[in-house]
Amino acid sequence: MGLFNWGKKKKAAATLDIKKEQGIDNPVHDDAVSVRLAVFVDEQGIDRELELDGGDEAATHYVGYDRSTPVVTARVTKLDKDLLQIQRVATIEWARHKGFAQALMDQITKDAKAAGYKSLYLEAQETAVSFYAKQEFEAYGQPFLEANIWHRKMIKELVPED
């Protein structure tokens, strides 16, 4: 044990239970919407109608639970046979910087590879570009304004696992 670690307890790694469901008639979707409304509408001031855009029915919703509490979400839609789009990635404020969004993105990537997709596409808020870049997403094109927030298009090529 190093000199500066003496007497300090290691933080236990956060555990995340990830669930996914297709469409809107399920509790995972309800939990996804609750996280999204808290982050995008209440915190960022995005109009509720813009957030609830009608795209949920065709999407697969991922929600990460910390001790049964929904803390992180994303929705995934198929753009074509090789390409999935990730949208509405959101983490409850008190749960940020604990690895939850990373764990959710890792699960989405794993599922996409297993299903044979070749690429993942997203439109990241400017403040989240570095988060996605660490996960091998590459920004391209010019920044654009959506819901009064600057975004960047990003893509990740998936390499099949051996």
C-alpha cells in the first residue's frame, strides 16, 4: 500500500443493472422517459414536446438502474441494416461521473456487434463530445444547433470480435 493510500478505504465500484425493451408499452420505457424529462426538460430547459418527439415507439430503450433506481438511459433506432443511431443519452445529475453512461454505452456497443451492425451514429451535445471520443466515436461535419444546444455528428465503426 502506498504512502498516500494508508488508512484510506477504496471506493466500491458502482454496479449498474441494465435493462432494454422495444417500444413504449413497458416499464423500461417509462423509466427512460422519467430520466429524459429530468435531464433534458427540467435541467436543460428543452421543450417537452421536442423531447417526446414520437420516436420512442420504433426504438429500443436502455435504462441503467443503480439499486433499482433509474439513473441513465439511451434510445437506439435502426437506420439501415448496418447502422444504428443512439439518441437521448441522459444521466440523472447526482449519478454523473460514476461510470454509468460508459457502462450503458458499452452494453449498446456489445449488443450492436452481436447483432451484426457495422456502425453506431449519434448527434452529441458539444459538452459530451469528449465523452464519446473516449469511446472511439469520431466527430465529423460542422457543429449544428438543435433545441438551442450545439451538437456534433459522430460515428463509431464497429470491429467484429473474434
